[in-house]
Amino acid sequence: KKKISEDFGDANFIIDSKEFQEGFSAKPDKSIEWFRYLGVNLEANESFRERKDVVGTVVQKRNDIVHRNDDASEISFGDVSTYIEVFIEYLCGIEYAVQQRTCKDM
């Protein structure tokens, strides 16, 4: 059973390895939910929040290419280069949010 604390405090839940693996996703909305189970409020982090829409769009495009045989003709090398920077800052936001939660418990 999954239990979410309203104040992002302790989370108590039992999951099997399949649920654990399925819980992690590149999709920001799924990440928000999953990290909430772990007591981390990603949406409180500005770096994450400001980039989640772009990341969601890129992830959706990737899924369309891989799973629906869509093409990537409208994406340039410059776009990819820009997206790399966006993803780095997005992931740094996640890392910072996790560190804030971890350090709060010390």
C-alpha cells in the first residue's frame, strides 16, 4: 500500500521490483508522483519546474519516434544541443531536491 504524507514527510509503502521499475519514468508528471512517494517535492524546485514542460515534450517526441515510427526530421542538431543543456539543468534540479530532502533528515 502506498501512503503519501501531505507535508512530504515520511512515506511508507511496500512495492515489488516490477512496480519499482515501472514507477521511474522520464515523463515529468510521473517523476513528480514517484518522487512524492519518496518524500521529495520536485515541484518546489525552480530548475525542475521551469524545464519540465520542455523535457516532457522531448520525451514524448522520443517515444513517438521509437514506438510509433515517427520521424525526427523537424529536429535539428542545434535543437539537440539546446535540449542537452535543458536536461542537465532539469536533472540538477532533481538532484538538488533530493539532497534538500536528505539533508533535512540529518
